[in-house]
Amino acid sequence: MMNSEVSAYDQWHNDPDWMPRIDIDEYERLAGIGYRPEQIAMYYKIPTRDFLWYFHLVGSPLKYHYDRGQLVQQAKEGLSMSAAAMTGENVTQAQRFDKFRKAMGYKNSIHKIFFDDV
């Protein structure tokens, strides 16, 4: 088997028959509040092994929407903390926001170091 034929197995081609069961907005919210893919599969009554196989395929919409859900939730929290910190009335919120920004900066630095070429 040629290398291109092997790599074709790792790419998303057709939606599985259970895909219409997944409400994408709800799925993103579940990811955003911290549910793992295995738990989300259980929530939608999808065999975990099957769900994870599709989740890890190259170009997987499941992975994309999972990552997007986490990003959207973090962004909403960051925006909320930013707005509260700007008023200067809530010192605790300003401290949380500073911690949040440092954590995001650290994650971005790690990503740049290891995945800058990707």
C-alpha cells in the first residue's frame, strides 16, 4: 500500500451515521465547560471508540468544534474579566484577569516554540 493510501485513512471523508444527532452549538458549549470527548460521546449515546476514531481524524469537524468551544468559553471569560477589571472596582477580578492573561501568554509562547512551522 502506498503512503498516500495509508494517509487517506487518517482523513475525514464522510460523516458517520450518528453525526446528525450532534447539535454543534450544544457540542461546543459542552467542550467549553470542560467535558472530555469520551463524556460527550456518552452524552450523545455514541460508542466512545467510534466517536474518538472520528474525533482524531485529520480534518475532523468534531475536533474543530471541540477546540472552538473551548476557545469561545475562554474568550467569553477573558472578555468578562477584562470589562470588570477595567472599572477598577473589583480588585479580585483584576487579579484574576492578570493571571488569565499570563496563562494565555504562556500557552501562546509554548505553541509558538513547538508549532510555529505547522
